Amino acid sequence: MKRVCLTAVMAFAGAGATITGALADGRLEARYRMSLGGLELGKAALMVEVDDRSYIASGSGRLTGVVQAVSPGKGTAGARGSVERGALAPRSFAMEAVSDKKSEAIRLVMNGSAVTDMRVEPPVFPSPDRVPIADKDKKGVFDPMTAALIMVPGGADPLSPKACERVLSIFDGRQRYDLALSYERTENVKAEKGYAGPAVVCRVAYRPVAGHKPDRTAVKYMMRNKDIYVWLAPVAGTRMLVPFRASVSTAIGIAELQAEAFETEPVVSKRAAPAKAGVQ
């Protein structure tokens, strides 16, 4: 459970790469609380900068509360890439996590849509009950951090049903899977600090492709799960939407990621020193 919780924190909070002090069209700093059945399990922080040529994200996550008391866990991950024709083209992804005194690290080098080099520690060994990952599974994909940054093309309102009309093909170094988004509704959200306004709510369907074990109970449960949702809110000055909230129905309650702070501005001034998002 501790490993699952930390993975969930990092999947949504993303990022550990240092953000440079370049000008950007939009900037976001957010802090999240993760809970299960109303019980706090973790904290996460996220920073995103994006302009018409590039994007970069930075953040961190750690377990808290009862889970942390049993065994502490923390992690960082990060992604950066270019913006090409209004779409994100990933160039690199990195993730490190420590939980139960075990460490994990993943590095992906990408050319915009395919993985060209990778390192995974500990490595994934072939297993008869695991769907093997082929070269084709590393093409036409996003890393998990970039996949959470939704760019809405065209001139229409980014906060429209079009934000949810997509299938995200993701490779995280260990597994290849799709997340199929569909529009559910639009509703107002409010952070304790920062953003208050509309968010697009998307239903999410999990579709494993490779690297998973089909007979595992958790995999079967997630494939059947009809109660996975993400609330997308805008990064000011851009056509990018970022998770404000996410919820997943589990066998022991609702797992939820909720923004406590969601501060965004349309222009970022040049800074003298790099910044890195951190959990408070």
C-alpha cells in the first residue's frame, strides 16, 4: 500500500527537474493533499512553466500521516520537452523514489514521441505472467508527467469538452498503458490559495497494453473501474490544463488528490536562480 500511495503522489504531482529562470507564457505552482477514505496519506508539490517553444515541470512528493509513521516514503520526478504545433513533444523524464527502504529510479530519453534510451533500476526481468514490452510499445507515447499536462489545440476555449476528448498513450519505463479520457461535466473549484473558477471534469478509463500482469487482481479491478476522474484547471496565459483534483475508487475507499494551493500567472519574470518545487 505504501508503494502504491507514493507512486500515485508522484504520478500526479510529477517532477524533480530544476526549472531554469527563462521567460514563460504561463507558470503554475501547486500543492496537493492525497487521501484515502478521508485519511491523509501524502503531500505533493508541482511547478510548471510553459511557453510557445518549450515546457518544464518540477515537483516532489512524500507520504505523511499513518503511512509515514509505519515507513517513510518520498520521491521526485520530472519532465521537459518542446512545444510543436501546439502539442507537447517530450524529450526527457526522470523519477526517483524511496519507500520501505527500497529505492527506484527511471530515466527516459525521448525524441518527441518515442523512447530512444532508458534506464530502470531495479530492472524489470522477463516473467511468464507479464506481457512483454516490445519496441513498438515505446513509440508514439508520452512519459507519465507530460501526459498530465493537457494542451488543448485550436482557438476554442480550453475549458471545453475537447479537453477530455483524447487517449493518452503512456510509457513509464515499466509499463505501457492508455488512459482514455471522456467529458463528464464542468464545475467550479476553489483552492485554499490561488485559483477559483471552472474546471473540466474528465472520466478516465485505464487500458493496460504491455508490461503488466493480466491475472493480477489490481489490474483487473482498474480495467473495470468506472469511477476514475480528473479535474483539469488552466495554467494562466496558456492553452494548458493541469490536474486540480483526481479521484479513484478503490476496494477500501476513494483515493483522492486535491489541490490546496493552485497559483498561476500568465507571465514569469526572469529569475536570478533556478527554482525547485518542494513539499511543505
